[in-house]
Amino acid sequence: MFAFAAMVILGACGEDSGGAARPTVSSARFVMTPQDGNDAVAPESVVTVGSGGGKLAEVVLVAGDGSTASGRMSPGGASWYTDKPLRYGTKYTLKASAVDVYGLTTSTSETFTTLTPATIVSAEKVTPEKGATVGVGMPVSVEFDHAVKDVAVRAAVERRLRLTSSTPVEGAWGWVDDKTVRFRPKDYWPTGTKVSVATDLYGLPMGDGAYGGTGGGVSDFVIGPAVMTTVDSAAHQMTVTRNGELLRTVPVTTGKPGFTTRSGTKVILGKEEHVLMDGTTVGIAEGSSDAYRLDVYWATRVTWSGEYLHAAPWSVGSQGVANVSHGCVGMSTENAQWYYGVVTVGDVVNVINTDSSKTMEPIGNGYGEWNLSWDEWLKDSAAGAVTAAKPV
């Protein structure tokens, strides 16, 4: 990145003691970076113009299409500098004028061209979507169209992902794979919090000739009420609360031996009124005693591998009494439909008192980040903890 060396502004009287004639040529001189004719200027470079022997009167940086670059003049007009990244692969013309202590002006012009990145890395998906209302356990997820592996680049990316919230929230970005980074609060989001995330990485150097793009845009969403579900596998009961108030206790059945329901904290991924569940998709051989192919209704998903809370009218006799499912949480149709209407994506589901043979994966099978301690989550962050707050 180009640096600007501050110039000393010289003062003078109208004439010296020897009665020298008033000059007719301006004594102001320019110091400019980048140099005239440079055809490989880094887009993140700060263009600077300084004037010695006077002060700057006007500076304009114009792209080939006639648009002007954003810049700022320093107090007193000693220097001018760009305050936003330059466009990629663009020819610029820099025009400047300055005036000396006698009021005489001079001007200059130079051209340079920014380099064209070998690769553009952009955010291709941001979750939650703009306008969504989500539960208190919902992480913010940003997926990129190229891998980001270098730790220093990951840290730079985290610092450029601008996340703000109406209520101050401590949290951290963490990398769940080479293309996906998520923001998880230290504790659950406060109800009613308005959150905004901007993903513009333009002008960010990302190594090996790659630069950030403008994909993803801005996502604004709201945190809804704290709807918490606790499934007690040993008691065969499920309790649902909203903002600490008990809404309903529901008899359920969970996974039988060999198909234990994952214990731990899960986050609701989605809801489907109807799902065709086929045991062959989870490795159960067709024709075996455990095979199934069922039309399932009022299904609330908590893992990508196919774990749901759903209506199971075929097991009503076992609900509240025994665990007979293949890993899902089953309940009556009436209770499943009620539950489906109460919860939303991002709400929290805790499964307790299983035989502990299977636990929720922290990464890769949904939003399992809450199964990591805060210190463990920070290990996946390149830039460390931040406090998201409403912009000033």
C-alpha cells in the first residue's frame, strides 16, 4: 500500500528585504502516489496527493467511465487521499491543482491502472435471509464461492463482515469449513434484537492474486421470542416454554436401542408439513425388520441427516411410556401440529437423559455450535471475540 509522506507548507512575505520581484510562476509542487503510468496498482492502495510550497485547491480522480473516486482533503489542504478501495482493472486519471502563498496556481495530471484480480471471492449465501424472524439460537452463516484457508486472510474477512445489533451482543465468527464462517453469540440472542450483517469484501486482498467481491449484500433480521424445547428421553416427555413460561408438556417417544436420539443442543433448521421418510436413506436395508417408508406430517427438522420432531400416530401407545423410534422424536398428530405452529427456525431443542451413545455433532450436521463451550468456539475464530452493537 502506498504511504504519503507529509509535506511542510512554507510561508513567505510578499517581497524579500532586497525588494525581489513578485514571482509569476507558482512555487507549489506535487508529491503523488501511485506514480504516473503505473499499470499494476493494487486496488487497496491509497491514492495520495500532497503539495509543497502551497496548498491543494482541487483534486479529482476519474475512472475511464467518467465516475469519480471517493476521497478526502486534509485540514488546510496539505494533502488529499482516497477513502475507499479502487475499482479492479480500471484506468484512472488524477487531476490536481494547488495554490502558493502568492495566490499563484499550478496543476498536474497523471494516469494509472489498477490490476485485475486472478480470482474474485464473494459471499454467495447469507443466513438468515433478509426480513426473517428467527429463534434465539440462530447463528449467522456466510458461505463463500471460493475456499478461504489462510488464517490471516480469515481474520481480515471476519473484520470486514460488519455485524450490528440493536442490543449489544458479545460473539465471534468461527470457520466451520473452508468456505463457511458463522457468527455465534456467547449466549443466546436477546429476544427482540434487530440484527444486520453486511458482507461486502470489495478491495480486500486475499492472497495468490485473489480479491474480495461484492456478493451477499446486507441481511437484516429479527430475533423472536425465546422458544425452548427440552426432550427428556428417559421420562418420555417434552416441555416447551416461551420466554420462560411453560406452554405445554407433551408425551413423546425417542430413539430405541441402536437408534438413540442424539443428545445435546440442536437448533431448528426448517419445517415441512409432509415428508416421505425412507429408512434406506439412513442406511437401513430394505426388507429388514427396521425398514420403513412412511408419509410423515408436521415435521420439524433439527439435523441435516434426517432427525425430526414429528407426528407419529403409529406409536401413540408408546408415547410417554417407551422409546421406540428410529431416532426422531415422535408425538401425536395433534401435538405435532401444535408444536409446528409454535416454533420457528432458530429455536433451541435440548435432548437430555439419553444413553449418551450418540451426541449432537458441533459442526456439520446442522447448527450444533451450542454444544461447544465459548472457549472452544473461539478456537475456530481467526480474529477473536467482538461485540456487535448498533452503529453510532
